[in-house]
Amino acid sequence: MVQSIELLLDDEAESAVRASWDALHGADLPSLATHTSATNRPHVTVAVTDDGDFTPGIESLRAVFAGWDLAGAGLAATVGAPLLFGGHRHRWTVARQVVPSRPLLTLHAAVARALAQAAPDAEVHEQTRPDGWTAHVSLTRRTPADRLGDTLSVLDVEPIACRLVGARLWDSVPKTVTPLA
């Protein structure tokens, strides 16, 4: 079972990311536009487990997010340069970096503390732990190495100013989301 804690983008930033998804799909390139699940939307993942359960920490997480007024003013962020992750079997995830402001790093650390206390049996992936996290918004998965140049040439890489305006827990087994803020 995979679970993740995700921050949601404001409507304008979400539309800009979806436009990138659509441009990639329109160019016959891998894109998250083809992932048509109702739960699929642009987001910033702050914690992932595939060997545990975050649900015992839901109320602690809600308390953390309540202190950040995500549903109100939100948290300022910038979606920046393209990033590549993976390379396993010559396939890559293409994403856009989210510039990690001090408030975003502070929120991320607070989420990690809440999970460590309230869901200690959930093994959090190293790449989403404090000091190992690369904040990003994914655009593709499993992009072949020989298509990376094409993929990058299609993308509009102008920075996207955004606000992080919500948080949720995504659960892969029932394919559901639980609002956290």
C-alpha cells in the first residue's frame, strides 16, 4: 500500500501544470494527462510510505496544517526548473522543482515530526524526509531516455508563482484522498 501526504496548488498554478501535461500528451510524449483517475491532480508530495499507514496521524496532520492557513491565504511557492528523477531501466520521471522557501521547509519538517509521533510504524521514504526532500510537481513518469530532449523542448519553463492551498492524504489501495486542510 502506498500513501502520500500532498500539498495542492492554487487554481492558476494547477491549470499551468495541466497545460504542460496536455502539451506533452499532444506531442505524443509520456504525460500525467493520461492518468485519468479522479484523484490525479498536480501536487507537491511531502511524505510517502509504501510500507506503513499514515492514517493514525490524520488528526495530528490536520493540526499541523491548520496552523498554516492553507485553506485561506495559502503558502507562497514557485514552480521552477525541470528536474529528472530515476533513470531505472533508462526511464525517467520529469518534474518541475518547487523552490523550497523557509516556510515550506518548516511545514515539511512539522509534517515529518507529526508522522514520527503519530504514525511511527509508517516507513517514510528517504527522499521525502527532512534533509533528503526535493520538492517538485511531476509531469511525466517512465519517460524513455531517448525522449528526454523532446520532452524538455515541449515544456514552458517560465517560473509559476503559486500558493499551496490544501493538503490531502492519498491512499493507493482504495484510490481515495482524505482532506487534511
